[in-house]
Amino acid sequence: MDIKYIAIVCTFLLLIFMLFKEYKRPEQQELLSRLIASVIAVVSFLLLIIPIHYQVSQTVDPEEISFLTNSTNPDSVTQKSKLFTSDSSVLKVLGKKINFIADLNYYLASHSGVKTIHLYGEGLDLSVLESLKPRQLIYHTPPLPSGIQSCNWNRKINHSEELSVQGVYENLEHQSVKLMLRGLGTDLDSLEIKPQSKANFDLKVNPKQIGRAVYQLIAMKAKDTLVNEAIPFEVKEKKSIRVLILASAPGFEYKFLKNWLLQNQYPVAYRSRISKDKFSVDFLNIKSVALSNINAQVLKDFDLIIADDKELADLKASEVAALANQIANGRGLLIRLDDEKLQSNFAKQFSLSNAPIQKDKSYVFSLSGKGIKTEPLPISASTNLNEQVGDLPLVRDADSKIWTNSQLYGAGKMILTAIPNTYNWYLSGNNTDYSSYWSTLMKNAVTAEGNGIVVNLSPQFPQVNHRLNILVESGNQLPLMNVGSVSLAPLQNKLNPSEWEGTYWPQKVGWDSVKVNSTRVNYFYVDHQNSWESLKQIKKIEQTLSFVKRQESQNNRSQTIQETEEREVSKWWFFFLFLLSAGFLWFEQRLI
């Protein structure tokens, strides 16, 4: 039998005995009080043996922890929850106030009660952030670090072309900072950045050598070196892209484009339609050829065909077939959209946007691979483009709307642009944006080098002992990828079967190369682990902020929970009641 039932029976018998004794007492003056005191004494004694429990429903906050990452300011940590880190530099700053753990995910796996994480410092990699779901993440955003905020340059240039290192530098120092591009032991270009200011920089030089080289981007405050980063690039013998222009009618866009191609010494053949079967032709830096009929014999002498959509729609069926075959074999096609509808079969591979476009409005564009945005350009077009699976947008406006798009076509590429009047840049004296625009489009359209193979590396700055993703566009066949003596096993993109991705972990600082199918060699430079610290911090901060915003939009429920708790009435209450009632019985008997 359970002890509580034994206790109840015994105390019940004790109570009957005490009540009987009180009732039979000769002195009956305080009978009622003594009966009540006897009941209280016995019941209190019973409740000392068998406690009373009750349930309480309350709203409570989930269990929280604070996780500190690199660049955490100790003064910013205001949470009273437990502090954790897996960064030894943070541990050195806060010492005994913080708990060191080897890995956050490993800790959370054994502490499933943690529902909320306060995150401080530069944040976490996206893969780690994804693994924290469905816990609530509260990010205490730090100020952006001083130094280089963004940086880009043309890593491959032709001989006599300009190396341009562009980006943004924020100087939080109380002194001016001198930003320099240094190469071969000489300062080649420089810029002074005022205290407590942010400035765009564009450092330029014309390299004289051929081959690979590494310059330095250096920031100095007085005699102190704040930044010293490697600027690797490769100078190649200039190989001119042979261009064929097919125009449905003469126009300013083609006039200025011909002049620009001539100034940059491109071989150009130009054909403009006058009537159904009559054309005006012009040849720049190239021998004349018959252009009345566009066939394979004509097209094999050109790398890039630039045409407006109307002219492509007016081509004969045999000309369309010849053009499609040459593009599939590695040629590039750049289509100028001159109407609100897609007319040719080539242009119909793309998709137009239904969003209305305000005509005669100025737009600021960002070019693929460029860190600096263009000057405003007034646009007379009335439509822009949609992004489809497999597309690679090249030009966007400030609202991320696509104005120039590209896609693979066999071993070649097709580009469609909805910007009809880039010559306005030229007329306003803005040759830089005009050149950047057409150079970007032409370089992305021509993929004949390396048999139509395109190689892209991610991240932007490969670092030793850090993962490097190598993306190859080479059609549907499995490419052979090698980095030095290491063979990679690429994975095929499910959405775009022509894309293959391999993973490599660089082991040494300096130049390395990736070879695809033993024909295409791409050289890349591997930086030290501590290179580009400010850029890495900014990227982590931005991706952490973006993740937290997405999480907040997906989870709007209250972060509190209803919890039912069982509690026990304190035995001290019954102990005091027992003392009072037993004391009354003892004291009252002594008064008689």
C-alpha cells in the first residue's frame, strides 16, 4: 500500500481519537476552539507528509543565448543571457565572461531548449545560418569596418589596354589616407581620401609587360600601412574580335558604334538594308567581302554578329539557318531590340517584361563584373527583359530590372539588349561608360576561345585553405576539370544542364590554374587567409542581415510561449499552522 494512504488512515484515526478526548474532557469552556485546533494540527501534520501540488499557466520567454563572432564590440553586448563564442580573438577580449565552444551547431544539438540566439559581430556564413533554423536569430548589427568596401578590376586585359582598379574606400580615421596602386616597385597611381569620409576610387595604369603580374593596392596613414592587397592580372597579346554588323536601316547607334570600333582597331564589316534586296556596305580594318548573301562562308570569317531584331526577322530562311549553325559552333550574336515585340526566332529565345517602362527617363546601370555604376542615361525604350532559367543578365538598372540578357546557344552565346540609344553617353563626352558597356557585351558574346567553354570562379578572391567553387559552362557533356595535378569531379546543374561545378581547396598562395578538357586554361591567384578582411566582414554582415530579414518575414508569430508548470505549496505554511495549533492546545490546558 502507498505510504500516503497509510498516512491518511493513521492521521484520520489520530484525529478521531483527539476529538473524542476533547469531547470527554471535564472542562468544556473552550471546547469548540480546542476541536478546531485539533483538526488544524492533525491536517497540518498530514500535509507535512503529503504535500499539496497545483498547476500554473504562464507566458514565458524561450531560452536564449548570445553568440559572439569576430569584430564584436564588448560595449555592445547588453544581453543578460549566457555568452558563447568559437572565435579565440573574442575570447581574449572578454576573458572569463564568455564560454568557449568549438562549434555552435554542435552545442545546439545537445541543448535543444535554446529557442533564441542573439548574434553579435560580423555574423556567420550562410551555410551556418541555414542550419540554425527554426530558432529565432536576433542580429545586433555592428558598424561597417574602415577600409575597402568594394573592389574590382579587369583581371584579363589585352596589350595596350588600361588596367583599372575600381572600388569604394571608407576612411574612419582622423587623418587622411593615401590609396596607391603600386607595381614593379613604383607608385603608378594614387588618391587621397579625407578623414571620416567615403570615396569612390579608380586607379589606372597601362601595363607594358605581357603575361601574368601582381600589383599591390596599398592604403597608408602617414607612415603606417593600413591595407596591402594583391591585384593579380594577366596581359595578353591583343586579339581583335572580327565584327559583322547587320542593320535594318542606318541610325545614330550604328554610326557611333562603327566609330568606336574603328578607334579601337576592330575589324568590322557593316551592312545596312536600303530596300528589300539592296544594301549599303562599309569595311573598317578588314578586306571587303560579298555581304549580299549571308552564308557559312561569310560568317566563318567573323567572331561576333551585331544585328537589330528587325533585320534578323527579314533574313532569308537559308541565312537564318547558316547563322544559327555558326552560333551553335561558337560564334556570338548580339541582338538590338528596336520594338516592343520580339520578331526574329533568335530574339524569341528571350522573354520581355510586362512591367511598364517610363520613356525618356534617365537610368543608372550596373554592368556585369563592374563595381562602379554608370552615369545616368536617358532611355527611349518602352520595355525591358525577364530572367529565365539559364539566363545570365549583363546589365541592370538601380531597381534590378534587366536591360541586357544573355544565354548559351550551343557552343556560342546570344545577347539581347533593350537599350537603344547608348550613343547619348558618347555625345555627352562620357566615353568611359560607352566603352565599358560595349566592351562588356562584346567580351560576353564571344566564347570562341577555348571551344566555347566559359569558366567562372567563386568567391571573388580565392584564399588559401578556403573553398573555391569552379563553374564551367561547356554543354551537356561532362567536362574534364583539373587544377594542377588534382582532378575534380564536377556536378551538373539540374536547372541548367550546360553548367558544371567543381570544388577545390587551394593549398598555397600565388598563381594556380584550372584546365578544362585539356584545352581551356584559366589562371587565378590565391590570396593569404588574412587578405581582404574588410570585404569579408562586409559580406558576412550583409548576408546575415539578409537572412534575418527573410526569417522575420516568414515568422511573424510572437516569440513567447504558454507554459503550464506544476508547483508544490510550501511545507513551511503547514509547519507553522501545526506549531500554532499544537501550541494553543498545550497553552490552553495549562491555563485551566
